[in-house]
Amino acid sequence: MVETRIAPRHRVMKAAKIEIGAGAIDCTVRDLSLTGAAIAVANQAEIPERFTLIIPDDGLHLPCHVVWRKEYRIGVAFD
């Protein structure tokens, strides 16, 4: 299988939050690159197409949009 990503990804296990308006949903960042991330969520029903991904340990607030969805994972690209 040929790798087609723009930036190399790094496997991580970081606690994060999906910020939606005044609320937030807990999630876990599983893969991270300069251009996007794969995040694990318990339930993606309330997660919109655009949101801010907050990774507190790294002090990051990353606006992003969804590029793919699977049962408990979401792939995002950073805006």
C-alpha cells in the first residue's frame, strides 16, 4: 500500500477535547501529523463537520474539519 499523506503521522495517545460552541466532548488523539489527526470518540453523533480540537498537554487549540468517519474514529484535517 502506497502512503499518500502530505505529512508523516505519529502514533500518540493524548487526551483531548472536541470544542463545540460552549461545550466540549472528551476524545483521544491516536495519530497526529502537521496536517491532521485521527481521534477516537465514544459517540460521534453530536460531532459536527467543523470544530476546534484541544490538546491540553501540548497547549494546542486546532481548528479542523472532518475528512472521514468510522465507527469510533474520526479523521480531521487542520484548517
